[in-house]
Amino acid sequence: MPSASNAAPPGGAGPQVPRVAVADLTLAYGSSVIQRDLTFAVRRGEIFIIMGGSGCGKSTLLRGLIGLLPPARGDVLFDGRSFCTADPEERKRMERRFGVLYQKGALFTSMTLAENVALPLQEFTDLAAAQIREVVALKLALVGLAGFEDFYPSELSGGMQKRAGLARAMALDPDILFFDEPSAGLDPISSKLMDDLILELRDSLGATVVAVSHELPSIFAIGDNAVFLDAETGTMIAQGNPRALLAESTDPKVRAFLTRGDAGVPAR
Amino acid sequence: MAERWQMRVEHPVDGTALVRLSGSWRMEDRLPAVGEVQRQIETGRALRRIVFDTQGVTAWDTGLLAFVSKLREWGSAEGIEPDLTGLPEGIQRLLRLAAAVPPRKTGRSDIRLPWLARVGTTALAAWAGAAEMLTFVGGAFLAVLALLRGKARLRGSDLAVYIQECGASALPIVTLISFLVGLILAFVGAVQLRRFGAQIYVADLVGVAMAREMGPMMTAIIMAGRSGAAFAAQIGSMQANEEVDALTTMGLSPMEFLVLPRMVALTLMMPLLTLYADLLGILGGAFVGITMLGLAPTQYFHETQSFLNLTDFAMGLIKSVVFGVLVALAGCLRGMQCGRSSAAVGVAVTSAVVTGIVCIIFSDAILTVVYNALGF
């Protein structure tokens, strides 16, 4: 929320402290290192893109950021406070401040859309049932799904499931929204609508957005800042505004990615 | 208790209500209901406009958004259009966004059908279900015929995997259950027979009960819970994942590719497992006979041997083949009927086990009556 994000975060850190800071992070499954030595910062109210070709570890990095994959080395800091070394209570408090939209929505199939969105509200707030219904209706209206309260996820198209997943991710008014491939699998128009929705929500809610994406139009449309992950070297090889990277980057891999291989280097 | 939010309704001009909000308007602040505003608006005056002043609001979230949206809803029902310009910029944008896509008339109705109509709908659904089941059984039968005529392909590697899955891998659980069933039967018999000094007949009782009834039935129930459920889960998740569709479009019949090997494997393994279960059950009975009733091992086995004949075992084995076919069919049928979600897979598995066990008991009753009529 705008007011919340202007105020000093708990812990007394000033507004110059980045919302999310990744410090020397190395992610591995067992002994196979996926990405190493990642260091970057996401400022408040920014839309930050994690980009790179398929299989470079974008989604793994996201899993590391939201705590699903404990890092092999390094740390993730939210508002300057360590997330990876936080005790379970504090970790829960931090987790409640972020919302995650999974690649396929990850809606609970045995619940209706309304029940899906209501679940975090029921569990983490003391709102009355009637108020929860209002909030749920509002959240669904925000993602363009007004009137779909009683539908089950299996009755919806992929794009609608994704938007419903977004409504659930926003249920608790998170400060940080994580998106895993927000526009993947959507047709160009739905994909554009999703981008507009992300921009609109960021502007009106003041939330910080971290999105994994490899969809160029979407990256250029919404990205304020980005890191480029490389599968071969297993680390980040570029950082900056995607449009600026397109104009200025001299790295052949980054250029090939951002120009769909037209830069004379075989793509991916 | 002092609230963290404050609200005052003023009437600066006749016909205008100024809703002045200040303090913290977040979800956890126990925000007021819209009725509070209605109460504060002076009655008896014609209200034409609602305006907001939110300069004193220090923090807000969806709580304020829901409040304003509800107020607006009430306003438009009363014919008053609230003027939103006094609200925070973010709220105005979000309200516009929420109104961007009009609520869809989804055509859902919660009207309860009359009693007769519900009976009719249920009956039609049951009929459709029965037709679907018959179609499936017919399809499976045709596939078996094709296999026998050498027209259907049975992938050997698949068959081997299923044979291991529902044969060798089931041995530990079948061992445990059959041994215990034999033991229980012996206990029940011993209590009665000891009163007449006829302990030795425990051997006859356990032997005949295991061979004709309990061996095949317990094995079948274990396999319904083990393999029937596994078949439904495997095929069901393939169905949910569109893999069955992929098979069909490749020109491979799901019936041949998925159902046939499972059915053949289970039908082949059931009699073997049943024989094994019979033996273990008799051992369980012998354990009780020897340790509790003081019978000599040779005595017990001699009695069993002289009382049982091959017909008893054959009767049990015929049953076990029938059970095997039924359990495999129930598992595969429920898997093929599975919907396209992960929840549907769970439903399919439950349904496969229930259907399997009902079929087992039902066919067992029929077969027992038939055997009796034929004099076996």
C-alpha cells in the first residue's frame, strides 16, 4: 500500500534500503549448482524481471527468493533483514508480506475461486465472514473475474486461472508480489492485459513486483530493472533496465536474447 | 476502545453528504460497516451527492477499498452517485480497475429442483453411468478377444512391470494378512470345538475356509486397495495430464495400451497370490493348533491333507480369476473416467477401491450360490 511503503519499514531502516536484496546467493539442488554468486537489489515500487533462456535457473532463483529452496550460500534480505536466517516466527511474518503467483496459478482444485481467495483472509485476518465476502468479490473484480466466485478452477481457461491466482496472491495486500512467468501460455491479447494489470496494480497499490519471464514484449513493457541469468556460466551476466540493455549491452548472449537472435549470435 | 479510524458525516450544503475519514483504514482495524454512514446521514433530507475527504487517512489497504466500494453500491441503489475525487489516487484507480470488466452473468442458479426432478436427474445420471460402464467392459472384452486372436499388441516390457507391481511386490502384505486371517479363523473355531474335544477339526475348518473363501477374497481385497487404487491413480493422472488424449491421437488405443496389460497382469497374478495366501492361512491355523491346542504338526497337516481335495482349491482359484478381472476393470474404469484436475484423481482412486470391493463381494455371493447349485 502506498502509505505503508512510504512509512519506514519495521526495524527502522530508511527508504533507501532496497525492498529485496540478494547477497552473494548460490542455489543448488544437492551438489549440482544452478546459479551462483548472485547479487542484486530490488527497489521499492519497482518491477524487477528475472530473465534468461529456458533452463537457466530463473524459476529456481524465484524458489530461492520465496524460501522454497534454502540457498547453498548467501542470503536474501527483505527491507534489510535476513530472510534465510530468520527464526520461524519472523519468517512467517515476512512470508505474509509477499504474494506469489505460480506458473499455472496453483489454485486449490477442490475449492471455488471465492474459497481460494478467502483462505488467506480467513487464516490470517480476523475479518467477519461478510467482510471477507466483500473483499473476495473486490479482489476478483480487480482481476476481471467478477461473478466467477462459485466456479471451480477446472471450469476456467488457463488465463482466467492465472488471474484468479493473482487475486489470491493479492488477498492480504502484500508489499511484494512474485510472479513466475506471468504471461507464459497466454495469447498475445491476454498477455498484454496481464502486463497492464501488473502495471496498474503496482501503480495503485505501490507494491514491488519481482517477475520471472522470458517473454520479450512483456519484459520491455513492464520491466524497470532486470537481471539476465546465463545457463552456461551459471550466474548473472547483465543487470539493468531491459530497454537500456537492448540499446547498450555488448554481451552477445544478452543481445541475442533481447533481439531474438537477430544480433548474429545463434539464440539459446 | 478507541478505534484507529475516525469517520464523520457532515452536511456542508443541503443535499450533500461529506464523508470525512481519518486515521488508519486497514483490514485489521475493525472497520465500520456501511450502515454506520447511513445512520449518520441525516434522515428527512433529500441526498443528491456524496463526497469524500480523506486527507487525514494515514494508512489504507483493501479494507478502505471494500468500504468505499460498498458505499458506492449502496449509493447507486439509492440513485446517488458518489464523487470519488476526494479519495486517495490509488483507491480511485483500483475502483476503476474493478469496474473495468462488468460482472459476468454466469447463468448459475441456486434454484433447488423439485423432488421429482431430482429423482429423475439422479436416475438419468445412474443410467448414463451404467451405460458408460457397460461400454468400457465391452471395450475391454473386445480388446481381450483381439489379443487372443493375435490382433492386439501387448507390450512385453509394460506387462512385466505390471506383473511385478501386482505380483511379487504384493507378497509381503499378502503374507501378513493371510497368516493372520488363518490364525483368526483357527481361534474362532478352537473356542467352539474345544468344548467337544474336537480340536483336530480346526484343521479342516481353516483349510476349507481358506481354500474356498477367505484366500481368494482377502487377496482380492488387498489387491483392490493396492493395485486397483494404483491403476486408477496412474490412468487418472494420465487423463488429467492429457496423456490419454495424446495416446489416442497417436493412433494407440488406450484400451490396448493402458487397460489390457494391467488387466492381464492382475488376472495372471491373482490365482498365484491366492494359492500362496491359502498356504499361509493354513500355516496360521497350524500355528494356533500347535501352540494353543496342543496338536502335533504332523497330525495337523495330515488332517488338512485328508480333508481338503483339489476341488476346494479349484473353486477358490476360479473365484480369484474372476476377482482379478473385476478389480482390474474397476481400477481402469475409474481411471479412464477421471476428470481433468488433481482433485478428480483422488475421487477416482476412492471410487476404484469402493467399486472393486463391492464387485468382489457381489460376485463372491453369486459364485458361492452357483457352486452350491452345481453341487461342488
